[in-house]
Amino acid sequence: MAEIIYMPKLSDTMTEGVVAEWTKKVGDTVASGEILAEIETDKATMEFESFFDGVLLYIGVEKGKAAPVNEILAIIGKKGEDVTAIIANAKGPSIAQVKEEVKATPPVQEVKVAAVAAPVVAEVKAPVAIPASNSNGRVFASPLAKKIAEEKGIDINAVSGTGEAGRIVKRDVDHYVPYTPANGSFTKSVPGVESYTDETVSQMRKTIARRLSESKFTAPHFYLTLDIDMDNAITIRQSMNLVEGVKVSFNDMVVKAVALSLKKNPTVNSSWLGDVIRRNNHVHIGVAVAVEDGLLVPVVRFADTKSLMEIGAEVKVFAQKAKDKKLQPADWEGNTFTISNLGMFGIESFTAIVNTPDSCILAVGGIKQIPVVKNGMVVPGNVMKVTLSCDHRVVDGASGAAFLQTFKQYLENPVMMLM
């Protein structure tokens, strides 16, 4: 008997999915556990395995097309089996219905994407563009990338790939800009001619847009900014990094200081759930990571119990997995507090939007050398500005200020974090 495979709900906020690529075609034999397709969700592109053995009899969603959750995705059965009646009767819900279901999901169960500005949280090298062809002239590119290139009139041979082994993927075609040898610069427009480019909104960007709006317009935000003297932190970090095999970043120190501060200020480590305020006894720090289509927030779990080196290693792995689109739902769920760091962009200070259902998010700026007064004398000092965005339904000004004072003590006396 033929078995129906529906568009899976791969995250709690997913209302529709896009088939990035089919690994099988109609008529192919499929074994349970084999990769059937690659599906783009609102968080990442994930491999989808078949649950059944048999022959692929029907494909319900073409490559590059979107379909709501529980829409018929494929049918697997015996070779030659008639599935016409099954297709006629197997109608999934509309996208509107799925969105209503997601809307009714309790906020605490939602998979979170940070509604913040694009941060730099770890020194991760960007993918290196590699010519995606071999000596026989064959171009290595995903079917979706080829389809988009054809639609845009782009010569796929001119695109450099950043995927595995130099494979051309969707992002390479989306970001491709033709090179003009005449002036040695990239150009997108002709002087004196009006033009524009419409870019299809990805599932991830749609989710970010929705969550940004929900957070900004439902959670009453207020902001607290504080200057932190980073002289001692700089000295301690330099000393630690002299040890062979040790590499600690300022971001690692920020994560650790936040985690310890949350243990002393549990009000800030809370969530607004409508009828109740949840006071979290555990500390899971979400670290916002910029990716091609937006932001992801991998979570450093029980961060207060981990060393600076453990935190650094974990964040770097998460950052690379995020850029490679290999993060799994378990990697980004469950944060109780979020950090967004733009310091490496040279940003002095900024405000971030609370990543609900968290009650606070910390925006971290860069370290700037400025004149400061110490012991009655003006001397050079290294100062870092941080801004805490708070949901006033949960956190009051005094509670937020107390948290920042504790955070300041840890960073200005970093030996306290090592005790």
C-alpha cells in the first residue's frame, strides 16, 4: 500500500517549507533512512529522510517551490501502483491554517531567532570561493542554484562556489555580481538608468521579520547603558593567551560574566509567559550569530559552570555550523538570555530587540581607548559600552541596573570569574 509523506514541521515556528533539492526522482527506489530531499525551513536547510521502503511514485512539491506544513510532499509505494485517488484525497491545510496553529503555540515552546542587529561573535573565516568545475568542464552546482541562475540569466560557469568541495549553492547565485574588467570594479547598475532587483524573502527572514515585530510591539522595552573599564580584562586576557593552546576572546569573557551575573540576579533570567513569569534556575546563554539569511542563536547551556576556554570552543563550533547551515534545533532552543556583540565591527554602542520569551538581551559594543579619570588624574583608558534591553513586564529599572553592576564587577575584576 502506498504511503504518503507530508511536508514536515521541522521547527515550532515553521508554517511552510521550501524544497531546496530532491535527491531522488520519480521511479527511483527509496530505502527507509535514505535522504529524500533537502528542505529549507525558517532556520536552516535540513536533510529529510524517508520513513518507508519502496519506489518514489509521486513528487508533490517541485524544487524551489514552497508548501505549507502537512501538504503532500511525496508518495512511496510499489512500482506501478496507481496513486491518483490518493493524490485527490490527500489535501493538506492552507498556510493560513498552519499559521493559526503556530500562533496558538505557547511562546515558551517557540524556536527562537534573535531579533537583533547582525553580530560578530567569533573569529570564523568566511567560506572561500572555489571554482566549481573539474578538468572535464563539469560544473558542480545544486539543482536549485542552477534553476535560479537560469531564471536570472546568470552563466553558472562564472559563479564561484562556497559549498562543500566548491559546490555552487543558492547563496552563491543570490550574491553573484558580474565583474567588469574595463573599470576593475563590480557594478550593478547603468548610470542614468533606474533599476532595481527583487529578492525572494527566505523562510528565515520571514520568521525574523515576524518575531521582530511581535517583540518590539508587544514587549515594552526600556534600555540601560553602562561604561565598563576593560583595562584589567585586557591584561588578564593577554596573560592567558600566552599559554600554549589557550585562546580566549573578549566575547568569551562577556558570556562568562553574564552567566555568573544571572545567577546573582535571577529576575533578569526570566521569561514572560502571559499568565506567569518563569524564573529560570539554569543559565542558557544564546549567542547571536550572523548567517547569510539573517540570524541564529545557538545556545551555550549551563554557561555559568563552564570555563572561558570551554565557552570559546563551543561558540566557535556553533558559529561555523551556523554558517554551514548545519545547526540542529537542539542547538538553538532553550536560551534564557541573549547576547548580541557588534564590537568587532567597531560599533561603539547600540540597542537590541528582546529575543522573546527572554526578558533581556545585552548589546555589546567595541572597546575604545579614551581619556578617563583615575586617582584624580586624566589617563588613557579602555572602555566598553554595553546596553541592556529589558522587557518592563518582567524586569524593572532597579533589577536591570543591579544586573549590570554585577556584570561590570566581573569584567573589571576578571579574576573573580576564575575563582
